[in-house]
Amino acid sequence: MSEAALKRRVREQVDAELPRLIALSEALHADPETAWNEHRASARLCDELESRGFAVTPAYLGLETAFLATAGTGAVRIGICAEYDALPGLGHACGHNLIAAIAVGVAAALAPLADELGITVEVYGTPAEEGGGGKIELLDRGAFAGLDLAVMAHPGPVDVAEARPFAVAHSHVQYDGKAAHAGAYPEQGVNANDAFVVAQVAIGLLRQQLPHSARVHGIQTVGGQAPNAIPNRTEGRWYVRAETLAELEHIEQRVNRCFEAGALASGTTLTNTPESKRYSEFRTDERALGHYRGERHRAGEGVRHLWHRDDEPGVDRYGQCLADRPGHPPVCRRRQPARDQPPAGVRRGMRRAGGGESAAGCRRGARTDRGGRRAGGVLSATRTTCDVLGPAQLVQVRRVDAAGEAVSASHGATAVAKDRLAWLGSSSTDSGRPDDLFSRRRRSRAGAPVARVGFRRRDHRRSTACGQRGSGA
């Protein structure tokens, strides 16, 4: 069978699977489970793959919520990673429901052709990606050994050919002091909350000496029980990110000294415990990346080549399992500063969906969606990548003339820029490429008025796959 015929069969298989994949994504989104507790999600995915003819191994390598599903007997082994844990309190704000559904879709499209292509399709269910180090545990137990290629898709606001997730360390920080009545006998207390205040001030001052690529962020999860009681114990979770493991080790040492300063100043006892082993930086297989870019361009689908350094660093933990084997990067990313978050509605092939979440099936030539429906973080399946669409939003575009007078009205979030990478209201450079995707204000060219673009959400009731989050994945 010719290459063109094989690709056509894969496209047809994706089209046929799309309704089931959307339903799977919605079901996972509606039933979030946190790290190492994804029992229902893991069972659901195992059932979906088994129904498609895969041989499924649940509780893979002794991890209760991990699994391995295989199809085909070819010599070339293709690994597809699926994530499905949710964030505590936020649900699937990172879109792991989409990652899982996409993994099933890719596997279902390849499995019927596995023997003809001489490949083995292997789906790895990787639990505990939100701080639990699921892929590291699998790697240490022998998973991924001998793979020829590993792939995963991560949701994002723009299509990116090459992402560069950074190395990251996750820590649980605890201070222990002595409780006392804050009004009657405060001098008898040792304030564990003060320790966190000192530590966070020290970290804030440290940031100006850190490399541009480094990130230090966290939350205090326990801060005391009553305002009239000196807190005797406080706890928090902190992440440190850097471009490489070597850089991460150096930066983490400096951050840990900030926590030690909090203990020293307050007289408390510090317990700093890693939540998982460190994740390594991502290493892309350039040959696989070249094939991916070529297919996208041949399909007439634009894609950014790289998540730029000036954007917020990538946050996925996919790189760990690929540190010593070829891997194609996540094809989409979603982590840029919140203030510059592009509107989920101004995306390729999206139409307004009455304030709910929406899904779009991307097609050649930016054709419109295959069922934009109200749903909680829905898969948008394509032949080569994925899009994630969040709550429908209203886009206000105001044309301002030289005198500063607004001369245009609001528009629904339905328009798509000509190359499907810029938003409504953007202009193009002389080279035909879109201006900076995340620029709020477009500079006047040839005396043209400046366009100002503002956004306001229509529905804040539900977190979605493109929602903001404060944790590491």
C-alpha cells in the first residue's frame, strides 16, 4: 500500500474514532483523581484500549494505577504516553484528560496498520505526573526499555513543533515550632508561620540573581488553626525549575538555604522532603521532529517551530522517560504568562458554544469543527496534533483613531487569523508571518490606527484543560 493510502486510512480511522474520544475526554474530566489515586481513570482507559483489540496489562510493574497496552508484533516499537491524574482542588486544569484521550486515539489509528507497517504500538499509562514522579518510577522499574520512538501530545493555546520542558524538583517543606496563646503568652511560642514568611522573602530576593530560565514557585498548604494561637506547624509545596539537571542542583541548593534561613530566624525545625526524584530536561529527537514538521506543512497546517525562551518555560515531565531514547516532544504547550493568555475562543476552527467548553476537529485547510459542543475540556483530534479549547469568551476589539476615539464594536470569538497562529485583531509582518502572538497592543504601521484587544470571560464556573494552574505539570 502506498504512503498516501496509509495516511488516508489513518485519517479515516481518526474521523471514525472522534466521537468516542471526545466522550472519553469528557468522562475523565468529570471524574478527576489525583496522583497515585487514578483507579477509575486507569480502569476506564484499560477498557477503552482492550475494546480496540489491545493486550492490556493493568497495575504495570507493580504500580496500581499504571498500565501497558500493546498491539502488533513488529520489530519497530512505538511508545505512546498517556497521563490522567488531576490537580488537587482544580481537577483537570492541566488537560491530562485530553492527553489520555489523544493517546488512545493515536493508538487506535495505528493499531489496524501495525502488522502491515512492521511496528508494535505500546501505550504506557503513566500515573502521578502532578508531582508524583510516575514516569521516573516506571523508568526505574524497566519501562520504556528498547523503544524506538516515544510520543505524547500536551494541550496548549498554540501548536508548537518543539517544546523544551525544563528539569524540575518538587519538595514538601515543613516547619515545627511551639504553640502558645497569641494574646496571653506569645513569648512562650515559636511561630512556624514566621519561618515561612522569612523563607518566602528570601526567595523573592534571590530571584533577581537567578538565571532568566529558572523558576521558583510554591504554596503554603498549612498555616495555622486560629488567629489567637501561635502556629506550631506549617507546611508547603515548592517547585524549582531550571534548563538542566546540573543547573537545577545548584539553584535548588540556594533555594534550600532560604528555607533554612526561615528556620534559623524563627527558631523552628525545618523538614525538607523531596516529593519525587528530580525530572530531567527534555531531549528532542531531531529526526522525528523533522518528519513531524514536514507532515504539518504538507497538510497545510501552520505550526510554531519552538516555544521561545521569552515565553514561560515548558512544564511537562515527559522528558524523563526519554533521557536516553528518542522522543518526539509534546506538540502543543499551554504555559505562557496568565496575563497574556490568548482567548480560547480565537482558535482555529472554533465557534462560540454558549459559555461552555468547546471541541473542534481540525481539518486540512482550517475547516471548522466536528461538533463544537458544551463539554468539560474536550479533545480536538487531528491527524498530527491536537488543540485544546476552553470556555467560550467574548473578544472586544476596539479600533482607536489618532484622537484616541474608539470606532469599532465587540465581536464574538469566532474569527481565525489567516495562518491560524495569530489572534483576532493581529496584523502581519512584511514577511507574511504573524506578529508576536501574545502582544496586547499592535503598533501602528503606515499611519494605521492601533488595535487594542481585550478579553473577558463568559463563564468562570468550571476549570478546563487550558485553565491556569500553580503546580508542575
